[in-house]
Amino acid sequence: CAVETVRDKTTDAVAESAFRWSLTLISKILVRTILEGSTIVMKAINTNSARALRKAIAIAPRSKRATELLNITVGTQSISPFYWAIDSGSLECAKAMIEDLLTIRA
């Protein structure tokens, strides 16, 4: 455990308590981000499945498809699923996103 490692490295109880508090805060932020940002598009990206991405985006109206692929807002923060796909190495999903964005629809 990280807190035990800090305990072994220092005798300062305040430093250990501050480290424990920091880890708790970080874990709460991560859980909130995962829960609020768990859209079907992001789940498809996390599995790197182009098929799942196409299925996820198929339910979006044409007027909102690009927005769903390029911008998700969680609380006050925004993230681009397209950027996330590239950054996390989900290149199959990134390719499917580009194909969908460049598709001309009647």
C-alpha cells in the first residue's frame, strides 16, 4: 500500500495523513469522472472496438454525431473522445471515428 510506504519513509504523522487525504481525493475524482463520463462512445473506445463504436454512434441524430465523437462534457471539464482514442492507442476506434465524420449523409 502506498500509505504504508510513506509511513516507512517518514515519521511525520501529518505527512502521512496528508498523503492519505490526497489519495482519497484523487480516487473520488477518478470515480466521478468514470461514472459521469461513461458514455457508450467512451466504452467503445476503451475496448478499441470499431463495431461497438459504430453501434454506439448509430443511435445519435445526424446533427449530433460529430459532437458525440469530438466533445464530451463531465461537470465543468470537456474531453474529446477522438483525442482520447488516439492518446490511449485505440486506433481502430479512431479510424472508425474519422470514417464516420467524413461520411456524407443525405
